Amino acid sequence: DSPHSACIAFVLDISEEKKALASLQESEERFRFMADAAPAMIWMSDQAGQIVYLNKTWTDFTGVALADAKGFD
């Protein structure tokens, strides 16, 4: 009986996923910049109708911050 050791290794290339995530984040930043600069109230809700985004014009006009409005429908 001799002790055996084993090593299993694998390499996973996640460069495409990282590129996709960076692209998505950049797109979201561009949207928020555009939406916050718009002279109109803009909001987004999820599939359940819950508020997930309010632009600056909306929060300035209503005085309600996104953190306070999240979950409203």
C-alpha cells in the first residue's frame, strides 16, 4: 500500500464573458447618462411591474428617491 496523490486541473477561458459583461455595463452607463439628462420623467419596471429605475428628472420632480420607490408598482 503506497499513498497516491492525484491532481486534476482544468482551464476555463472566460474572456468572452468578461467582454460581454463590460459591454453591458458600458451600455447601462450610457443609458443612465442619457436618461438622467432627458427633460422627461423616465422609469423602468421589471416583469412584475416593480420599479427598478427612476431618472434624475423623475426624482427631482417627485422628491422620491429610487431607494424609496423600489418595489412600488
